[in-house]
Amino acid sequence: MPDATTVLLPIAWGTTVGLVSQPVLPANPARNALIFINSSIGVAVAIIPSQANIGALGVYSGITPGVAAINGAGSITMQPGDKFIIDTINCRSAWNGIAGGGGGVLTILES
């Protein structure tokens, strides 16, 4: 049996998501996979890695802080009950999120 200092995977994260882009998951250099679940009732939630390269008309200025936006460039918008699974690419960065209205809730499973 593992001791109390051993963290077993997956880890469940749960957070409320505000109306302004905010951190929803810290970075983890040992992370292999993520499942994002919009647990909200009637509220869209968007997520984005904490670093992004958002361009305009094919022109990119470089890596900047990722700002989540509902239906925004670089963001992944999830309707209530939607799931977004990352299991085949590096997903070790922190993530930011935003809700489209009051009552945004996000559940994340990390492995």
C-alpha cells in the first residue's frame, strides 16, 4: 500500500470558472493525459493552454499568455456536458479558462 506522500493517478481537479480568463489547472511536468469536462448546467466554458501564439490573418507575433475566450481563436469551447480529451500530445502546461455566464464549472482528470 502506498504511503501518504505518494500521489496516485489519475487526479481529479474541480474548479469554478469565472467570467474573466483565469488559471484552471497548474502545470505538471509529469502529466501524460487530460480529460476536461464542462460540468456546468447551461453555461459554455472555454479553455486554452497558458501560452499561445494567436495570429491575425496568418501573421503571428510569438508566444504570449493564453487568454481564454468563448469561441475565441486558440480556445476550445465546450458546451455543458462536453468533454475534451488529450491523450496523444504533450499536455504538461498550465491551462486557463473562462465561462460564458455565471455558474461555470470545470472537472479535469489528469494522468
